[in-house]
Amino acid sequence: MIGSAFGVLFDGFAYGMLLFVLSVGLSVTLGMMNFVNLAHCSFAMLGGFVTVSLTNELGWPFLASLPVAFASAALVSVAFERLLYRRLYGASELDQCLLTIGIVFASVAVAAYIYGTIQQPLSLPAYLRGSVSIFGHSFGVYRLFLIGVSIVITAVLVAALEYTRFGAQVRAAVDNQRMARGLGIDVDRVFAVTFALGSGLAGLGGALAIEIVGLDHAFAFTYLIYVLIVVSVGGLGSIGGSFLAASLLGISDMAGKYYFPELGAFLIYFVMVALLMWRPLGLFGKR
């Protein structure tokens, strides 16, 4: 019983870290830029398909494809930000939702046209397959890798947004754009870089997700709801909140499927409702 509970806890935490990598970019753009980007998972899907194409068709190593997945999603998002999103920064949330959900529909159609509607295969390198035994417990190597990547991302984001000049510029631009411009801050550039960072992390998350949850043309729709749950429960703009929320939700989802299979995936929604009734603004939400 203890062994199975420990295994569920580990697998749930690893799944939660995957949700964190997928959602933390949206937490940054939604919480700090006040822009409702429902197309966030489209950039995640793009990163996944870039990794599949590089590894399966061009023979790239999996790890070498990850920075390209990040960069591809970031660069494409910059084009969208300059051409479309920038026009709606001051628009209503409904206008932002309509535009970005339309992008989701378009991205799903493009993915189905290019890659078909089947699950995309991905062959991991030998050193990321299998499991290792630690203190008598078996741990999946890829899940350990995923947890390590998530912890590194958390540390880098917190340091970048809280203790650097760029992070101060982002917070200033969000709080008062006119004042920030008066101080000489290039608000448009700050928002573009922030948006690229958030979307690039989504692309990285999409690439990392293939081994755990798979990848198909409907990925942008399938995981949009999970990403929104993590951001809502964690609190807008809170990286630590997203980390904690993703951990709790991942473990809850895994425990529900293991111990209460008749509930299926319902438990994650029950946990979400309970947490939001307790903390309506999220675990670390301030507004």
C-alpha cells in the first residue's frame, strides 16, 4: 500500500510538473499583461510538432530539439503579437477571447491538414527510457527529467521576473503604461519579449508532453482546460502559485484515476472547485 501510494505521488507530481510547464507561460502573459490568450496551447502544440518533425524526419536528438521547439513557438508568437494581439491590448476580454479561440480553431485545422489526425510517435533516447531504483522505489527516468526541468524553469523565471531590470520593467509596464513610457521604458518591446517568453515555454511544454500524454491535432483544445485550471487555482501572475497548483492538481488527478477509477478525471475538477471556493483569487492571487 505504501509503495503504491508513493508511486501515485511521484507520477502525479511528474504530471503536475508537465501541467506547470504548459501553463506557466499563460500565467505570465495573463497575469502580467492582462491579455486573455486562449491560443496558448496552440503554441504548445507547435512546439510538439516541431520536435516530432526534427526527431522523426531529420534525425535530431531529442534534447537538441527542445531549444528549437522553444524558439519556434516564441518567434511565431512575436509575429502574432505584433500583427494581431497588440491591437487588442486595450480591448475587452470578450474580444480577446474571440480572437484567440479563433486562432485555436485555425491551428487545429492546420495541424490536421499537415500531420493528420493520428497520434504522433516519438522515440526517446535510451538514457531517458526505463527506470531507476532509489531507496527501493522505482522512478521513471523521463519523469525525473521532467521534474528537474520544471524546477530549473521555476528558479529561472522567479529570478528573471523578481530580481532583474527586465522584471522591474515588466511590472512597471503592467502597473502604469503611461508612467513607464515617461520613464523611458519601451513598453511595446517589453510586452513582445514577455509574450515570446510565455509562448516559448508553452512550446517547450508541448515538446515535453509528447512522451507523457501524446500529441495529435486536437492538443490545443484538449489541454486548454487544464492550463486554465492551473492558472486559475494558482493565481494570476504567480509563478509559485502555478507550481503549487499544478502539483496539487496533478497528484489529485493521478490519485483519482488510481484509487477511484469510477470517477475518472472528475476529481481534478472537484479539487479546483474546492480550492477556488476557499481562495476565489487563487492560492497566491492578488486580483
